[in-house]
Amino acid sequence: MGPQMLGKMFKSLFGSSGEGKKAASKIPPVDYDGYRIVAEPQPTNGQWQVSGRIEKDFGETVKSHSFIRADTLPDEQGAANEMIRKAKMMIDQQGDSIFD
């Protein structure tokens, strides 16, 4: 087996970093109280892990806070919904201090 064949095999097994971003982008961002919530559920052991980021524009600068929770759910949309719920709660409790 040549190096190109081996590379294709690994790519098919693990995907490329670009493919992961495409999968995450099918869930549209949610605007909430001046913040942008981006749900990015991650496949984990046949489940979907609650994961994503909170962003806010400060002039021309975008600040971002990413998080991954231990929570897993059986479907991607359920994990996205839970991430959005948790992000809204963080925003309500911490406001801009999320970015400190």
C-alpha cells in the first residue's frame, strides 16, 4: 500500500478538519441579547456531546468563549438545543465576564 492510499484511508476514517466545520455549520447561529451562540455538537461514542461557542462583537473585534460539556444526547439537534440553553444561562449569569 502506497503513501497516497494510506493517506486516503486515514482521511476516510477520521475525516479532514474542513469536513467537521461543514457538519457544524448546518446548525444556524442563534442571536441572544447581543451575543451569537454557535452550537457545534461533537460526535462521541455514538452520541452527540454538547459543545459550541458564544461570540460577541466589540467594535471590529470578535470575542469568543468555547466550551464542551460532558453531557451527551442521542441526536445532534438535541445536543445543539441543550448547548443553546446552557449558553443563554451563562450569558444571563455572567454577561461579558464570559470573555475574561
